[in-house]
Amino acid sequence: MDRIDSGQRIDIRGRVRAHCVRQVAIVRLAAPSDWQGELRAALAAQRRPRSMFDSGSDLRLFLESFAIFFTATMMFLL
């Protein structure tokens, strides 16, 4: 197996720094100009009270599952 010569070692710290600088520039370009307003609007929408029958509601999931079970049971009994 060949040994690595100390002159052949690559210092990757500069490459990592350059990559981080590019990533920060990409994120800054992709961010909206009024990012604080966007964040406040998103948080307000998330905190808004929801209905009991929204698509993510546990009650709705239970009622849909019960309806399917009830229908299947009635079909079996008929």
C-alpha cells in the first residue's frame, strides 16, 4: 500500500469555508425580503384555532374509520 506523502495532503478547510459561503449566499437569495413578516404570518396561521373536523383532526380520522367499519359490518350482515 502506498504511503501518503506530506506534500500530497490536501487542506480542505478552505474548500469547506468556500462551500459555506456559497450556501449562505444561496439561502439569502432564496429568503423573502420581508422574512420576519412571513414568519409572523406562518406562526399566526399555525396557531389559529382549528375546527374539530379539519383534515388533521383525530376526531375526523375516528369518524371516517368508524364509518368504514360500520359500512363493512352492514354489508357482511346483509
